[in-house]
Amino acid sequence: MTLLAPDASTRMSLAAAKGRSLWDDAGRRLLRNKAAVASMVILGLLVLAAVVGPFLLPFAYDQVDKEDVWMAPLSAGHLLGSDALGRDLLVRLLVGLRVSLAIGFVATLVSLVIGVAWGAVAGYVGGKVDEVMMRFVDVLYSLPFIFFVILLTVTFGSNIVLIFVAIGAVEWLTMSRIVRGQTLALKNKEFIEAARAAGLGRAAIIARHIVPNLLGPVVVYVTLTIPAVILAESFLSFLGLGVQPPMASLGALIAGGASDMELAPWLLVFPSLVMVLTLMCFNFIGDGLRDAIDPKDR
């Protein structure tokens, strides 16, 4: 029987399919998720507005004008109105969004580095090292988050760097548990055994083989950690333990709007809408990444 040789187009298709990685397939599935794509576009616009917007407006976020106190939206040049000190709400909202996003990204990055390193080492080494490291995590879990933040605030004073430290010092705990569980599932796989047989040390195996194979669940968890961090910062700012005046954050703006909601409801409505929109975008992106990386887990 004579076998027909594949034509040029068939060979190109086979080569493309052969060279396609799992991340390429995940990217294609993610782009087919309309909610995730729309959320990425909206979030990109929010980030762009937060970064560039304050420089394009004629007001400063801390500019006080006693003649423009509690101006309604679309009056006296204030598109979203002004607060009790005559400060423009739009520029403060954009600066507050920038601060909240910065805290979310930086604190998540801190938790990512610490949590991945801690969980990968504990899961791969195992034994008494694993027991000691995870019991340390359990001890930190037992500390109330708000008590930990109040203790840091009283000891070192309240500033934005302290917020990074406080939130990052708590959020990495869950990350370390997730990474440890994934590492335990990977450490006895054939490719890890092959790496050991090739003479690679523990550090090299963790860095070259364990961590790269954890990127899927880690990326998904990161997209869900950022909104959790933003909510934590907002909660602290609402209690007066977060960002301090005249600096703004979404939580601080919502707290200020809640106190003046009867006289100026727009001070609460607009920051709350931006907060809800931002958190929804991150959650939709996280769900889309989860379905794209592991389509069976739906």
C-alpha cells in the first residue's frame, strides 16, 4: 500500500501543532473567554487612568479650595464633585486607585516571592524541615490580622511602607501552603527523578524544575490575591490604620464618603463603584486564567 506524503500546508499545520506549548493553548482559551478579555481591557484602562490621569487634570490631589466645598458633580470644573475641603474628587479618586493598585501589586509580589520559596523548599525537602517550616506558618496563621497591623502601627508608626509589610507578611501564608501541596505532588515525578539521577542538587531542582511547573496555579492565585490585598488595605484605611491624609486610597475615600454621605453622596458612590469594578475585573481574570490553564476544572 502506498502512503501519500503530506502536502506543504499539512506539514506546516503539524509543525505548528507540534511546536505549540501548553501556555499557547492556555492563551487561546483565555482569549475565547469574553468576560476575562473585557475585564483585562477595563483593568488596563483603569491602570492607564490611574497612572496618567492625575497629570492631565488642573487640580492636585491635596489642593484645598474653601470656595468649592461639597460641589456637586459637573459643577465649577469638578467632573465628579469635591469634598468637605474643596478637593477635586476625580483627581483624588485616580490617585487613590493608583495607591490601592500599587499596594495590591507590591504586597502580592512580596507574598509571591516568600510564599513560593517557602512552600517549594518545605515540600521538596520534607521531613523535619517541612514540619518546622509549616508549623511556623500555622503560628502566624493563628495571629489575628488586625492585631498584627495595630501592633506594627503602634510600634513603627503608620506609613505606606508599613502597609506593604503588614499585608505582605500575612498574604504569603496561603501561597506557601498551595505551593507546598503542588510540590509534594511533583517531587516524585519521573522528570524530577531524572534530574536527581543527573546529579542536580536540591536548589537547582527546585529552581529549574519544581517552580516552573507551579506557574499555573500560582498565576491564578496571584490574580485572586491582588483584590484580596486591595480589600485588606481598604479595610485598614476605613478603620484609619491605612493610608493617612492627605494621601488617598480607595478605602480612605470610601471611609470619608461614608461620613459625609448625607450631604454629599457622590463622595461615597464614585469610589465604591471604582472599587467594585476593579475587584470584579480581577476576579473575572482569575476565573478565566483558571479555566484556561486547567479546562477540566470548571
